[in-house]
Amino acid sequence: MSQESENLEQKQEKDKESIESFYVKMPDMPQVGSAEATQAEQQLLAHLKSRGPRAETLKPLVVFYSRVGQQERAYQYLKMWMKYTKNRDELAESLMMSGQLAEQVGQPEPAISFYREALLQHSEDYKINYYIHNNLAYCLNTQGEPEKAIKHCDAAIKLDPSRANAFKNLGVSLSGLGKYAEAANMWLKATHVDVSDSRALDQLEKLVAKQREAIVPDIPDIDDKLKACRRAVESAKTGRFADWARGLTLN
């Protein structure tokens, strides 16, 4: 393996490990209303006061308030960040985070607007762009617009095929269009990419149960693939990865 390839793999692995809520690595969130939560809030506010409004002081506050169920307050700090930043990557990320907050309170239409505005910032950060496209696709699927969602899934996959999210959402889009075999392949792919996440497998099992006749002509060994996925997911739960890849054959 070349040094460049090794560095790229290390970078992607580091990116995956750092994906916490809104890309901010934080300790386990204290229970809402607890003394620990109050202390954490005071520390974050003191940091903002001493350092001023910038990404490193505002983003942790957004994460904190979103994770303790105070989305409106989180959005106030996002608006402050958008007001002060001159960086288009930061603006794109803050708009993306606004979309995530809208999703959290069950408002997919405003979320879609935020994500579309985020795309207009033309961020050069592939990770931000990945999640803007992916999250926009998710919202479009929930709104019954799978055709529009597909192009955003494709864009996200092109940006980073090592993440499972967009494959999962593409499966939802294809299933919504009645392309069941293609949807099955996307959920197989999503399981292969991230075997620690069983959601794609759950979707796949439900789809096969309902649409077996439509899937089998294109994927005649679908039952074998399902078994391999189940073994993979179970192995991931126990930390045993040695043999799952050999049993998981993908088209």
C-alpha cells in the first residue's frame, strides 16, 4: 500500500471516529436538569464570553442544547454563528446544522430549505457536503419525493462511498419507486459498508418478506445474502470481524 493510500485510509477512519452530533466530539451528555448539565452549560457559556462568538465557542453550545432538547436555544446560537462567520464552509455547516435541528423537532420542510441553502454555499469540505446531500435525500424521502432524493444520494455516495448513510437512503428511494431489487442491493451494500449499523438489514428483511417475487429474479441468492448479513451484524456486536467479510458477497 502506498503512503498516500495509507494516509487517506487513516484520514477516513479518523473522520468516521469523529462523527458525533454535528461533528463535535463531546463526552456523554449529562442528564437534562442535572448538576452536571448545569455545570457543562456554565462552562460552555463562560468559554463563549471569554473567547467571543466563533465556531469553536458556538458549535459546542449548539450541540449541547440540541442534545438536551432545547432546539430553539440551539438555533439562537446557530444564528449568531451565521452572523459572525465569514467562512463559507462554516456557513454551510451552520445551515446544515439548522436543518438537523428542524428535523429533530419534526419539521422536514424547513429542514429541506436549510439544506438547499447550505448547498448554495459551495463548501469545499467533502464531509459537510456529504451530510447536506444525505440529509436532504432523507427529508425528501420522508416527503414522498424519492425521485428528487436519488440525485442527492448519488452525490453523497460519490463524495464518500465509505459511509453507509446514503446507501440506506438510496434504498428507501428505490423502494419507494417500486425498484425492489435495486433497493435490496443498496441495503446489502449499506450493511457491507457499516456492519455495526443494522438498520439497513432491518429494512432489507422487511422488503424481502413483502416483495420476494420481485427480488428473486434479479438476486436469486437473496436468502444466502441475508444470512451472511445477519452473521456480519451479529459478529459486529461481539467484536468478531474475522469471517464476516468472506461470507458477504455483493453484486
